[in-house]
Amino acid sequence: MDLTIRAGGLPAKGVNKHYLYDIRLFNRYAAGRAVNAELVQEYFEHIKTLYAPGTIGHHKSAILSALKKSRGAGITLADQMALDMFFKTI
């Protein structure tokens, strides 16, 4: 599955308001680069020494939610499962 979405970061529209801060942090880290699997993995490598495991889990939930929302209503069950599996590996 290709995770790549447009440059400029993850959209926050329609995402749980409790995730907005985490999405802003990710977008600041992305610095305008296209969001793809490598960038997401790089981000979590970067924050793993900065935050507690529970906080990192919250970041994962926020970014996963934003990625799913960015796919819109046309996201397939297979795509959802692929995203879930990818996030379990990081």
C-alpha cells in the first residue's frame, strides 16, 4: 500500500480535536515534505527518545486517524488494514 499523500503534511480537518496537537507536531516535523511511509517511520524514530510510550501511542493514533481521513470515504477495508498493520510495525 502506498501511504504517500500530498506535500504539506497531514490534513487535520475532521480529525478528533484531541489529536490536533499531535498532527501539528508531525506537520512541523514534515516541514512541507510529502507524507509517506519513510517519513512516518523517521518521525517515530525521532520522537521515541523524547516521549513516554503512552504519548507515542497517542501520536500513532492521531497520525493513523489523519491518514485514514485523508483517504476520504473511498478508503477500502484492505487499505485500512494495511495502515493498521503498518502502524503496528513502528
